[in-house]
Amino acid sequence: MPTDRPIIVVGCPRSGTTMLQLMLHAHPRIAIPPETRFVLAAYRERREFGDLRVPENRRALARRIVDRRETRFCDLGLDAEETVERVAAGQGTLGSVLGTIFQGYAARFGKPRWGDKRPAYLHNVDILLRLFPDAQFINIVRDGRDCVASLKEMSWHRKDIYATVAAWARAVDDGRRAARRLGSQWHELRYEDLVADPHGRLTELCAYLGEDYHPAMAEPSAVAEVAVPSFKTWHARTRSPVTTQRVQSWQSRLTEEEIALCEKALGSRLAAYGYEVTGAVRPAPVDLLRYGWKAAPQRFIPARRGLSRAASRLRRVEDLAHLPTSVLTQRTASSGADHRVDAGQH
């Protein structure tokens, strides 16, 4: 049975999330937009807009999203005024406000199913679940050494080598926790396996999503022009065919000292995902100390999240959930049936 469940793509930055976004966007039923910046911001700012069951409050929130450049709404190719009015006329939850915008993007391509992609969602799965309880998550994992090597070369990346290594460790740890919690709502694949056998891995992915596989998905460069903004020059490779060329490129892109640090700090995590560790060079003690300092704050994150979830259970929280089209259709049909029964009784 066809579904309209949201699809959320996550992963450490430079793990292949954009390539996977394009592969999904190439599917005739699925539209995944360029990376946006309004979902988490809207969640943080939601109380500024009051009760979203009130159309004017939804209109004000939509206005905030479409008017601010930092939300990247402009990359969706949607009419701002039409979007605002569609949100105002829609359902009264934050998830439904956001879902309406993504549905508009999917409608632009004549597709029934939508999703979103952003690496930061990997660290905010709880929020995404509150907004989209029936979402299907896809986590793409890449060799941490290749991620570190690629991040080092990004103009927008400001972290030093120690914080960069720690970022991959955090991504892996958060992914593991999410996988345990979400079960069948979580699908994981390795970048290396995807580029080596795109047809096979995408067939498995489509089975998870409840969709038929389409060969066009293995040629993501065909849709890069419409789904990746041209100013993102760091995604230039998405306009080329899928290749294994960058697999294990860390061997020439990292120094011996950087390789040693990665393998010592990430060794067990790398091995758990099937990445071979050379262990050829031992890192300097000072490098391990600096890494430990940068990675230390991550150890308290699970405890903080656990306390936050416990606090949410103890107090009544507002309904944020997006209502899927299938649910709305069922409710409408049920309401209609009740109305017919009432009319018959009178």
C-alpha cells in the first residue's frame, strides 16, 4: 500500500547525505529538497507564535519562515505568498505547518511523498519524532577518516582536527542510540557499499521505504541541477556519476599524525562498521589529551537527553505532530460517516 510517511536523511557531514538526497529525489514518488534551516529553528521559537490552532498564528510562523534568508526557503522554488496561505489554511500543529511546506515542494514535482535532509537532525532525533512521529529515518555512515579528511577541506568548516574527529564519534554514537530506540523506523547503510553497488543498496532502501526501486535513483547527477543550489560548490561532485574514487582517499589526504589520531580515537567505532584500522603509527600523547578535551562534553549528552525525555513525560506537552494525509483522509471519512448516521437519526 502506498504511504506518505516523511523520509528523514541523516549522517555526519561529508558522509554522502547530499548524494543520498539526490538518489531519493530521483525516485518518481519522492521529493527531498535542498538542505533547509527552518525545522529546528521553528521548534525552538514555536512558543513565540502562540496556539497554532489559530490560523493567524500559523500565518505569522509561515511569514517568519519564508521571509528570512537564513531559513533557505528561497532554495525550494516555491511562491512565498501561496505557501503562507496554504499554511494558514492547514492543520494546527507545528509538524503540520512544516509538513505543508515540504508537501508544497513535493507538489512542485508532481510527487506524493516528501522528506528532508540535514546532518544536524542526527543529534535532534527526539525533536524530529515529536514533529513527525511516523517518519522513516535513513542514516548514512562513512569511514570516519574520509569524513575528517573531507571536512578539513570545507571552507565553512571551522573546527580543528580534534573537534572534527570528535564530531564523527558523536555522529556514530548518536546513530547507535537512535537505532536502538527506533527499531524499524531506522535504516542504516554505508557510503562505501552504496557507491560500490548503488542498484543493490537502493533496492534494499526502497524495500524499507515501501517503494518500488527505480534505476534512475542510481544516477543522482541527473537531478543535481534542480535539487542542489549552485552556490554550494562543495557539492560539485554530485553533478558527476556515482564513483568509488573517494573511498579510502584519507590515505593521501591526511597526515600520518592525523591518521594515527583518528585510528586511536575512533578505532572501536571504525571496526564496528567494518573499516580496517592500520595502527601503523601511534599518536603523540599530547594529541590524545587535546582530543579528550574536545570530546569530553559529548559524554554528558545522553544523560541530558534522558532527563529531558523524563521531564517531558512528567508534564503535559503540546501536540506538535504532523498529521499524515492518510490519517486526515481517515478522519474526514469517519467524520462524514458520523454525519450521515446523525442525519439518518434525525
